[in-house]
Amino acid sequence: MILLFLSLLLAYWFKYEITAFPVKTNQQSYNDIKMLYPLNLDINAFIKQSNLQPKHSSLNNLFFLTLPITLFIFYSLSNPLLFILFILIYLAQLDYYYYLTDIKYIAIIFLLVIYHLLFKTSEDIYPHLFSFFIISLFFAVIIPLVNLILKKSGLGLGDILLFIALSPLFELDQMLRLILYASLLGLFFSGLYWLIKKQKIVRLPFIPFISASTFLLFIDKIPP
């Protein structure tokens, strides 16, 4: 009952956060620019002219449905894992709306992962640390190198940080499956979009596919 109450409380919080995110981001951008360059606009005019505007959608109410359903399906998992799933739902919708993510929630996911490994599981921690090392190396060195050679950017920084934050939660083979599933889901969505719209999708929010892939792998963690 307490977890259900917390899930509804988080749903209310996420509904507020997803609307407040553009305002906070614009305020931060305004302050950063003003430190480097004198602006003739005040903060209100800057926010009004910004392309990043709050999206008031009935989809925001889905948090009150998706979080309790997630709790019902994954109730047997540890509390840190449940809250990771809750945050992934929020980040997926945030990326879908604005093609951006909130770094502080990715940091919270990473802390929850570490807490789970240290206090909520009896698994050997070293394969998870190895996964973290390899995935971090892959995204910090190899991917930027490939982008430099091809002169083309692929994943956004938020996508990369989310992969790295999740990597200690899984062994390397599981993490590679997560990346594969997310990529295949993204390709499937892009193909479906092209079939329906008869045009190539201009911009693809990738965190929803990372989140969906994580949900798929979490099914294996449900005790029999």
C-alpha cells in the first residue's frame, strides 16, 4: 500500500516536472548566456521567444496509470529497481516531448543501481563492474571516435549517459542485449513511421527504446 501511494505521488511529481522542465531549462540557458553575452531581453521575453515550450497534454495523466501498473507487474523486485523503472517512464516521455533529458534523474538512476548492487542483491559484483567499465569505455572512446571519422553524430549525450548509468545493473552480455533491443526497437519504429508517413523520420527520441529494452530485461529479474 505504501508503494502504491509513493507511485501515485511520483506520478503527480512527474506530471509537474515534465511541464516545468522547459521553464527551468530556459531559465538556466538565459543565465548561462547572460554571463557570456549582454542580452537586451529580460527572462520572461527570453522564455517567450524560446523554441522550448511546455507541452500541456492529456498524456501527462498516463503517469497515474503506467506507474501503478509497473508496480503491479514488478512488485517482487527490490525498491531501487522499481524506482529505476518509474524514472525511466518519466525520462521516456520527457524525451518524446522535448528530445531532451534531465541529467539529475540519470544520476539518481546510477545511485539507485549502486545501492541495489551493494545492499539488495547477493550477486557477484565484479561482472557488473566489468560491464560498467566496458560500456563506459565503449561510449566514451569508441563512439566519439567513430563519429569523428564518419563526421556524423549518432546518439545524444543523454542516451549515452543513460546507457552508462544502467550498465552496472547488468552483466556485459545482458547489457549488449539491452543495446541491441533498443536499436532494433528504434529501427522498427523508424520503418513503421516510413511506411505510414512515406517519409523518413527527422528526429528519433531514443530514450523510450532504452526504457522499453530495460523493462524487457527486468522481466528476467522477476523471481519465479
